Amino acid sequence: TPYLRQLAQDSGEFVAFMVAHGTEAVCVEAVDSRHMLRCCYTVGASQPLLRGATATALLSRMPRDSRHRVFDHYRVSDETRTAIEQACTQAVADGYAVSYGELDAGIWGVSAPVVDGAGGLSGVVTLMAPAERSAYRSSQLIRLVRRTADFLSGGIQ
């Protein structure tokens, strides 16, 4: 929580720690933005592991057969599977995933994985913001999210 609070303070935006649970991404910790116009997601809320930066970052670190179980559960088309697999490959290469408007219109998000000492996925740090505030500083926000995920990864042994 202190790392998430620091990220929220440094960015001014909503941040959360999300984990994969079955076929969904679940919010286990959240810190609200200081802005009046803000994204909001509550602890315990979940979303299908299909769209958005959180889903992509989580799926990208899951074993391939686990991803395919998620795809099968939601009856994802071959075309969509291919697109998600490509996004996962890009997320692994970049060390983070971004999205714009995939869950809600006008919302930009970035997620970076938190891994344990053995390299296993613990969850992801996610930041969400209205696109008009994130567009001009997306590089800075990505850097802040990655730094927070790296700090958390270093603390999980």
C-alpha cells in the first residue's frame, strides 16, 4: 500500500493492484486520484481477463495453456485470440501494457507486472486516468508504474 500511495501521489491518478483469479482480474488494493474527474475501481471489483492493460499484463505472464482456458471460457474467436496473443508478446517485450478506451471510453491505462523472487506473477500495478490528462505525459506515467512494480517485485521473495 505505501508504494501504491506514493504512485498515486506522484502521478495524481488512480492506481490499483490487480491479480488474476480464474478467468477474471480482481482489484485487491486501490488508491483514488486527487482529481475531481477520475477513474474509480473498488477493492473486490473484477473484470474479465480479456481487455485493457490489466488483462493484457496479467495474461502476458500466464502460461499459454492458462491463457487458452480463459479464451475458451469466454468463447473468444480465433481472430481475437491472435490479437490478444500479439498484445501479450508486446507487453512482455515492453515490460508493461497500455490501453485506451478498451473498458471505458476516454480512459487510458497502463499496467506492469509484479513478480516474486522465482519470477512467478504476483499481480500487476495498474494506473488509470482520463485520456486528456494522460496523453501529454504517458511516458512519465509508464515510467512511474514500472518503477512501482519493480519496487514491489524486489520486496516479494
